[in-house]
Amino acid sequence: MQVTNEGSVEFNNTITKSLKYDFSAPEIHDLSMSLANTVQDLAQVEAEKKASNAGYKGQIDEHKKNISDLSAKISNGYEFRDVECEVIYHKPETGKKTIIRSDTGKAIVEKMTPEDNNLFNQQFD
């Protein structure tokens, strides 16, 4: 409180009030640079997210494929494998062949194919 020369009392009080402020040209430039940098940062983060998601998608797809393969093996109870076998032609009878598995020793009898018969009709020099 302050008393003036005329005898009146003045009160000096400070307040803060929200008022319109016009940016200067340098301030507009600084804000523009900040906006441009923020847009660049956002683009980089989005690119990293996309790359990361693609990596996870590949991993997820690989796990799903493994699950499907394992499930089929369990459900079917078997799978096809390349197994070395011994072939004995015309056994147990002419026109048939016996295939003996090297892994289990189990014998399988099949009818000879035309390709099998051609083996015996080749001329050797």
C-alpha cells in the first residue's frame, strides 16, 4: 500500500493473466524447426516400429509353422523320411521286389515297375 502526495491510497498488486502474444519472426523460425524435427523423430520411430513388427511377424510365423508341423506329426503318428533300402528283385516271386529298410530291417514286397524291368533288359558292352 502506498499513500500518494494527494493523500489517496494506492494498492500495487501483481497478477498473471493469459493474454494474446504475437510471435516474432525468430520465434516462428524456432517453432518451425522444432516442428520439423519432431516430424522427423516421429517418422523414425514409426519406421523402427514397422521393422520391429516385421521381425516379430517372422518369428511368430515360424513358431506357427513349427506348431503345425508338430501337431500333424502327433495327430498322424508318422512322417515320411528318406530311408536307405536294399532292393532284391524277383523275390519272393518273379515280377515282384522286396525292399528292406536299413533303419528297421522291415521288408516290404511290391510289384516291380516297368522301370525295374528295364534294369534287366539293358545291353552291357
